Amino acid sequence: MALTVEDGTGLPAADSYLSLAAFKALCDGWGYSYAGTPDADLETALRRATDYIDTKYRYKGNKLTAAQALEFPRSDLFDWSSYEVTGVPLRVKRACAELAFKATSASLHEDLSRGGMVTSESVGPISVSYSDKAPAGTVFMAAKGFLEPYIRDPLDVPTPFFSTSASADFERDTMDFPGTVEPEM
């Protein structure tokens, strides 16, 4: 099945941020060898990389359209230099290539025993302990670095839009749960 590559307009059926030819060009430039891997497997890896990008992080701005299949393109998205980002940014495409290359030999979404919450592990004389703040699983640093300008701060939660009309949408006290009102004194 051929890839449907996002073209920057918010395609409803897109399943990859990067074409097979663009993937191969980036890998060739980086010195990554994909020789011997069938094109069908590389396309599968590109789909998995795109899925990882779309599920691992939450991004600044908003999807360009409600019907688009992927997280990019986005509106109200700015890079570190305060320039508005349109279409699918080159950094997202590079992250996709990096992750797709890794996906040809390993799973990007690994299953973690007991949720990956290891505090200490010993194998013979070798012992490993992880910080309480260490993430469970593998962190793909190159891909994260490419995506960093677009990742939303987890503490920056978008505020839902509320009407500013002078009239209330409901009557006072109609939303109170019985028994929660303080008795009058």
C-alpha cells in the first residue's frame, strides 16, 4: 500500500510526514544504510515514525483543519525565532526520517514490564538505579531535538473558550449538587 504523504494542507488520509524518496535522501546524507531493507518495510517504518510523532508529544498551536489525519500542519505555530511555521516543518520531516530508520530494526513503542518503573536492577555485579524523574522507556534524543521547538510545555494547558456575553447560559444554583450548600446561620 503506497504512502499518503502529508502535503501541508491537512489531508484527511495522510499516513506519513515523509515520502520514501525524501527518507532515502536524508538517510544517504546522514550516512545511514538502509540497503537490503525492502521499500515496503521502509514505508511501514515511515508510518510508525509518523504515528510516534503524533502520539508521543502534544504540540503548540492547533491542527490546521478538524478533518486532517495527522498533527501537522498546524496554525498559530511559531519557531524559536518567532517566525510562523506553515505546512509540515523540515524539523518534523527530519524527526520522521530519524525515527523511521530506528523503526527498521526496533519498536518505537516498546512494552514496559511493570510500566517501566524500575528503581533498581542488578545483574551479577552490575547494578542500575534510575531517578524518580527518569522517563520509562527509550528517549530518542535526535528526534526529540528536532521536534523540541513545537512541543507544548506540559504545564501549559490550553484554556477552553467561554462566552463573554452579559447573559448567563444557566440560572444561578441550578448546577449545585444537593447537600453541598452551606446551611444559613
